[in-house]
Amino acid sequence: MSGLGAQLVSYDKYYQEIRSSPALSVKGMVTQVIGMVMEVSGIRPFIGEVCLVEITTGEKPLLAEAVGFRQGRALLMPLGDLKGVGPGCRVKATGHHFYVKAGPKILGKVIDGLGNPLQDTLDGEIQNLMVDNSPPNPLERKPIDQVMVTGVRAIDTLLTCGQGQRIGIFSGSGVGKSTLMGMIARYSEADVSVIALVGERGREVGDFLNNDLGAEGLKRSVVVVSTSDRPALERVKAALVATAVAEYFRDQGLKVILMMDSVTRFAMALREIGLAIGEPPATKGYTPSVFAALPRLLERSGTSHFGSITGFYTVLVDGDDFNEPIADAVRGILDGHIVLSRDLAAQNHFPAIDILNSISRLMPYLIEEEHKEKASQAKDLLSAYAESEDLINIGAYVDGSNPRVDRAIAYRDRLKEFLCQDMSVSVSWQQSKEELRALFP
């Protein structure tokens, strides 16, 4: 080994000894801030390590996380506001990853992206949870053989989901995905709902809590909020914190629903971080690390030896383009997708679920033959009507030309009434199946 290489190894040995000594404290120094990235010299944190940055105003130290290295200096991104950070500010590495506090009394709480309650304090039994856990071993997952009843008739009958399944809700803005999430949170048969609002408008948070979720839904829910004005790293942490909280309840043997709105804004926050530290952009400006992080996040939900996490992940599609990079990547990872249609929403059809473009990959394995047959009939009639809709609307279709289309026209109003559901109405699993059966006596 060359003389310089030997010196580096030697210095590393002494550095580690000093760092591990309880009597000594190694601190670095902020040398440069560019955008949202701090360059720090004097410490050697590992990727993901939480650091404390002393503020010049003497306020509480700023939390930051090591995200990369450049020319022998550590690159940190803040988990808060950079106000008060200047050249020479002292930085201390904590020696651990980011973790969040959780306990049984976290139910009914609204917490921020760092796990801090936004209203009340968190008391009772407290446990520290690592937020960036690895997905379970695929061979240790229990098979999905139980239905997760959502209380939404169109989903339960024609897009049946299982306990531990992961479903994407794909839609443009303003088509009703938040309303649909609120219905599932209130009416599902889950023991606990964990809801992550990542990158949402501040106004929408209050609307969702008061109008969509409601007081009854909040009692058995944990809501994690990181609005669009928060730092990119905090928005990323919000998704990880929500998943960690869901894992906490799953490991107690509970049926958990994890809803995340939205995966797209999680990916956008990752893109901000990647570009800030110099990662080259790939598809549509998204960095390669985004597409590596998506499966790691989405695979964490599912079944385990203890309980299950059924995941509903919303994907905000730009310009209603359902083939944009994030939508395409997420669709390939999940076990099904629910597409919300702007055209149906414009017709006052709520929930605006496009049944023909949606799918639950596990539905055939979860329902009995009669249910499967009735659902197939409903989808066939919807398909027949869609194929001839233009001719029907302009009056060019002649009755009797096609018996399949004639039947679709006859059932059109009944099917529409069946698929529509007021947001204040919950439909039980048995009632949904009976109403589907009554459509085709």
C-alpha cells in the first residue's frame, strides 16, 4: 500500500477510537450551503445518520441527515428550516439513523413528517421505531386469502381486495381520490388506518380531517402530515414514518390499512434531493435513486407472521397521462390499480372509478364462483356499452343490431346506480354481494 493510503487507514483507526470514546465529542463545521444542501467538514457520518447542527441564534439544534459526500466533505440535508445556519456552525453526528416514537396512544393523533404530534403530546408506553426498514422476506409472507372489505360497493364487488394486498389509486387532480380514501378509512373492516398526506396543500389537510375522515374515522387512525412547504427530506420521511407506524400495529397482529397520498409527491421529493446532491437526471428529470426507492417503500406493506398491511397508494398523474414514469413504475410494483376517471366525475358519478381500466390481481383467488360470474357479467355489459357509446350518443345505433349492446343499454341505468355511492353511506360485504346478485337474477 502506498504511503498516502497507509496514512488514511491509520487516521481512520484513530478517528473511530476518538468517536467511540464517551469522554470525547467530535464536532464538524458547516463550510458551505448551496440550496438545501450543507457541506460539513470535520466529521465522517454514514449515509442516513442524523446530525445536530447548532444554530447561530442559540435556538434548538437543527436536525439534518447525511445524504452523500463530496471531495472529503459530508453532504447534509435539513429536517427543518435552514434559517440561522451560517459558516462555522458546529455539527455533531449522533451515531444513529432517524427513528420515530410510537405507542398505543398514538391512535387518533395527527403527527408531522418527523413523528411529532401536531396537537396533543404523546404519552403512555413509548417505543422507538426505525423508519427505514427493509421489506419482509418474501418467503416469510403469509398467503393473501382473506378479503379486505372497504365498505365501497364498486371496489368490494368488482375489484375485490385482500388483506395485505397493495393497490394503487391513479387519478388526476380534483377527481375524488381524497374522498375515496376517507370512505375507505371510515368504512373498512381494518382495525387501524394509517394515513400519510405527503406534499399536500395545507388547506386540504384540515378539509380531509374534518370532511373526508371525520371524528369517527380519526379515532382508529393515525394521520401523518407533511405539507408541500416542508423540506424535501421531511416529505420523504413522512412516507417512511407512516409505513413504520403501520408496521408497528401490524406486528401486534392487527389488520392495518396504510393509505398514502401521494406516492408521486414522495417521488418528487426524492428527485429534489437527488438533483441537489448532484445525481444525474434520468426519465423526465427523475433520478435513478427514485426508481430504486419506490419498490423498497411499496414492498414494506403486505402480510407477515403477525398481521397484515393493506396498502392504498395514490398516484397523481400529470395531465391525466397514466403512462408517465412514476405511474408506470408504481403500476408494475403493486398488486392492482384503481383508476379514477375525470369524465365520470364530470357526469356526477362518484366514486369516479373506471371499472374497465382498473384491476385487482388477487380478486379471482378471493371470491366464490357465483360472485366471479356476476362480476364478469357486469364488466361485460360495461364493456359492450363503452364499445358502442359514440353510436348510441349520436342516435346512430339501431335497436336489435347487436343483442349484447341491447342488453348493455337495458342495464345501463341499473349499473350506474349500483356503482355510485354517497360518501356518507357504508355498504357491508354481504349487502354488496346481495346487490350484485340482484342485478342479474
